[in-house]
Amino acid sequence: MSPTTSTRVAVPQNDPLESLPLRDLLIQLLGKDGRRVMELKTLSNTELFERWRRELGFRYRTERPRKEAIRFASLFERFLGGYPPSADLAKQFLSQYLHRKQNTRAGYYAQIAMLMKWYGDPID
């Protein structure tokens, strides 16, 4: 075969990939977590943080730490002011609490890190 001749690959007419919509293909490639992250990125902050508050009900067994996590998530939501969450904004938010004791800072970091990992943009 000479370099100027091109080869064509025949695609069968009944190939299932030909009829698969792009969205479905992306979901198949990204998997279950990728699909969840794609859905979360399309939500408004109000909807996103409402889902996060419901998620916290599964992550905490007792009421006191769950309420504290909800309170702190609400502070972060207010800090964002309509902007979508990002790792950089999470770090800016946490920098407000550098004057707190080390255990308090570690707890705040853990809460925001858990949220950002769930959202699909983990803090490094």
C-alpha cells in the first residue's frame, strides 16, 4: 500500500456506539462518581448545599457534630456569594480561621475537605 492511499474502516450499520448519545457515552466513560460530579457542577449553590446538608445526615451519627457541620457549610455557602465552589475559594475561606487553635482549624479543614471531595474538586 502506498502512502497516498487511504484505508477506510467499514462501520457496521448496527454498531451500538453509533446510536449512543454523547451524554450517555460520557456517563459510561466517567462512571458513577463522574456522573454524580457532573450533576453537582450544574446545580446552583442553593441546590448544591441543600444536597450537602442531606448528605451530612448520613455521614454523622449524632446530632451535635452534624449541626456543626451544617453551620460551617452554611458559612462557606455565604462566603461563596453565588460563585461555584473551588479548591482555591475553599482555601481562602479556611484562611479566615488561621487564628483559631490547631484542633479547631483541623476540624474546619476536615469538613471543607469532605465537602470539596464530594463535589469533585478536592483540596490538595
